[in-house]
Amino acid sequence: MTVQVDRQVAVRLDAVSKRYGDLLALDRVGLSVAPGEFVCLLGASGCGKSTLLSLVAGLDEPTAGQITTTGRRVAMMFQEPALFPWLTVAANVEMAMRELPRRERRARAEEFLEMVHLGGFGRKRPHELSGGMRQRVALARSLAQDADVLLMDEPFGALDAMTRDLLHDELERIWRERELSVLFVTHNVREAVRLGDRVVLLSSRPGKVVEEFPVRLARPRRTDSAEVATLAARITDQLKQEVARHAETSGRTSAARPAEPSPRPSAEQTATPPAETASAETASAQNHTAETVSAQNHTEGTVSARNHPAETASARNGGARS
Amino acid sequence: MSTDTHAAQLAGLDALEIQEKRRRHLVSRLWARLWPITLAVGIVLAIWQGVVWAGFWEPWVFAGPTEVFPVLYERLGTAEFWQAVGVTMRRAVTGFAAAVLIGLVVGALVSRVKVLRAAFGSLITGLQTMPSIAWFPLAILLFKLSESAIIFVVILGAAPSIANGLITGVDYTPPLLLRAGHVLGFRRLQLYLHVILPASLPSFLAGLKQGWAFAWRSLMAGEIVVIIANQPSLGEQLHYARELADSAGLLATMIVVLVLGIVIDLLFETGDNALRRRWGLRAG
């Protein structure tokens, strides 16, 4: 679903570009997150996912374009917990509430720790906890910021699968309870489908919105369910094609203009899924095909790659040269 | 999945992943530290005695442990000895405290202000390598043969290391923590106070430790060069022991200087270890 224009928006990026020297990291990215929406940002490495989050968090300035965030505060979680090792767990959470009086701060820190099922661990030092627990402390600290927009940069990337599954449930519950708007960056397609209301696919170098996939599966979902796997397979195919095309363009000599970017089968929409999900795919393929909406067709410069492969290729090259 | 089972699963994982590490008993910890030291001291004494027995030098030039330790024991009972230790330690503490203060201010400014960094960064490192004895002629010109001259050199010996420790700590603040601080709303001075300074504490401690070593060396050099009347000090004792060819007395004083240096270094190490344990930078 494209975001309705009249609807209030939690985060909005209008033609945001970011350039580091000669490298164009992000190219006219248009993206918006509705209040209470969970958006997953997906892409191969070098697509500028993390750059994009840094821009939204205000850690860095965009070269061009505009970023609007409405709401109280923007909190951010990193791939690593980024806790302060010189403080106890509780004091780390309290760092987010410096404006409150000390006693209230203490009480609320304990509340937030209980929210992530870490009540009673406040006096521990971060290094005394496991990786998953530390990441929950980081989540508690983000929540303590009283933010309504939560940016997450591959927060569960370094965790084992079981812990990650549990934290997905955890995050989903908290997202619902606190009506957060989440922009979640990952390179794990299933994770994106497991969590997101919408999965946004970014191309690499420069990062550009290629396509958006609404996820209309009932919650709570399971990462290992057939439905999740099916949609994930389709997104993965698309992602692979993005990556493959990148190899081709970089391999070409400058004389041979990439007029025809890559072997893009027109039958792509019904691309053969991996064997293990074949039966599920046929069952739900029609639904999802109908749901797939090309990304922000109205936004200048971000054209759906699937519908207009040649145009996208030229836009990409133009962007890289400019 | 219900919230309860969910919480139970999380708690189960947590319990599996955390292991309470119990620290060993104080006595066994002390013993573990003490026996290697005892062994080392024993070996050094044996070599010392061996050299004396080998007879390279006359016994009144190079006294053996059997002569030195009685002298040392006798000294420990005299008021003059303790006065000398008192004077030396007073100078050490005064000089070191001033060096910490100066090192902190200079380090904070240089690490914070880009222009100052460009101007003084390498100068501070250069000062660190300058032998403190090279400062004494100037110090004596400036302050005459006074305690100020000694303190001046002690400060110049220690302050660069301390400043450098802080600067290095600031430079090596993990960028991730800076970003986390930024997201939490810390800017400029607040970021410096709440994130950068605490993060640079281990490096600052290392700087303090090194600064102390330089201060102690500078102090001994200074006390041998600058001798002040009615101010008995360890350095002065070394000087007179040489003049009087009192080998046993000389070595006894040297042992005192060595032991004092080691004891204070141990204090720094204890602080450093406590910090590392709290931060989880080392096992145990």
C-alpha cells in the first residue's frame, strides 16, 4: 500500500541523497512510515541502510532532500547494545531520563527493565549479561527515551536464532503496547517479513528504493512458517537480481552502455521458488502478487525496477555520474 | 504464544547464559600473587650474594645482603630515616598531584580543541620522551637549589604522560558509544562529561601510572642533584652514602626507593584491575 497523502506521517524522507566524497550512498530516497507502522528496510550490503537510519536519527546530515519526523522523540538501537560499561544496567536506562528527578528515574528504569523481562537485573554490569539480554537493556533504554519513533539498525543480527525469535515476539508485543512507529533495518529477509507491516527493498550503490512489499500476514507470525517463507523467497529473488545486476554493470566496459541492464526474465513475477516452499508458494502466490505495489511511483527518481527496468538502470547511472 | 510462556522461555535462556563467577578467597588470592614475588626476590638475593662471593669487587665497595639488611633494619628504627622518607614522599605527592591537575587541564583542552591539538599534540609526546635530568640545569637557574626546582622537574616529568593518557582515551572513545550518546540527546559538553570522559578512564589510569613512574624517577634525580640543608631525603642519603663510600648504606637506601616505587605502582594496578573487572575488560 502506498501511504495516503492526507495521513499523518511519523517519518518522511523526500528525495533524500547522501554523498560521501565521490560515493553516492543514497540516491533520492523517498520513504515514509505511518504512525504505529512497522517498516522493514531491506537490502544487500552497501545499500546505505545504516546511513539512512543515521540521517533520520540526526547523527548525520543529508546532502540533499528533506527528512521530517513528527512525534516526541526518535530513539535508535544499534547492532550492538552500545551500553555504557561504566554504568550499571539500571543507570544505563536512567541515562535516557535525565530530566526526571532521581527517585522517579529509578522507579521508571525498573519498570522499563521489567517490560523487557529483566526486572531485578538493574544492579548488574552490562558485561555480566548475555548478548540477548544486553540488547534488551538497549531496547529498555530506547523506550525510556519516551520516543514514539524507534529506529533499529540490525539490532538482532549478532544473536543466535532462538534468542532472535524470542526477541521478535518481544519487540512485536512492545511495538503494539506502546504504539511505536518502527523503522527496522535488516539484511535478513525472513526477519523483515516476520516483523514488518511493509518491507522496503533498497538497491545498492547508490541506495535507492526499488520496491515495497506490503506484508498482510496475520500476527503473530513465525519466522519458520510457510507464509513467511514464501514471501521471503520472492523478496529474496528480487534482492538477488539487484545484487546480480550490480556485478554486471561493474563488469562492463564503459564503451558498452548498460542499455539492457541484466537478464530480467519477464516471467519474474512467477519465478520458481526454492523447492522446500514450492507448495506454499503456489497457494499464496496470487495474493501476494496482487499486493505487490511498485514503490512510490509518484516520487521522482524512484521508479519501480520491476516495471521499468531500463528506466531504473538509466536513473541509477545518471545518479552515479551526477 | 502467551506472554507467560514467552517470559519463561526468555528467563530460561537468560539463566542458561549467565554464570555467576565466584571470586576466590582473599587468602588464596594473596598467596597466588605472593609466591611468585617471593620466588623472584629469592633469586635476586641469590644472584646478589653470588656476585659478592665471586669477589669482583672489594666487600666495602659492593656489600652483600648479609651486610645490607642489618643496616636497613637498623635504619628503620631511626627517626632520621622516617623523616627522609617523609620529605621524599611529600615532594612526590605534591609534585604528582600538581602534575595530575596540569595534565588533566592540558589533556582536556588539547583533546577538545582542534587548534590546540594541532599545535601542542606532538609537543606533549615530545616532552614525554625528554629525560628529566635535562631539565635540572634550567630548574636550578630558575628556582635556585630549592624544593621548587625539584617539584618543577617532577611536574614536567609526569604531566605529559598524564595529559597524553587522557588525550589517547578521548581519541579511542568507541564511536558506537558516541553515537549512542548522541541518540540519547547528549551534545558537546554533556557528551564530553557523560560519555567521552568516562570512556577514557582506562587510558587515563594508564597515563597516571606511567606519570607516577616518571615522577618518581625525576624526584630521585632531583634529590641527588639538589641537596637542601636540614631536609634529609632518600636522594640525599644516596648522595652522601656514595661520598662516604658507605656501600651497605647506599644499597639499603636503594632497596627502600625500589620498594616504595613498587608499592605505589601496586596501588595503581589495584585501581586498574578494579576498573577492568567492573567494565568486564578482563576475566576474573
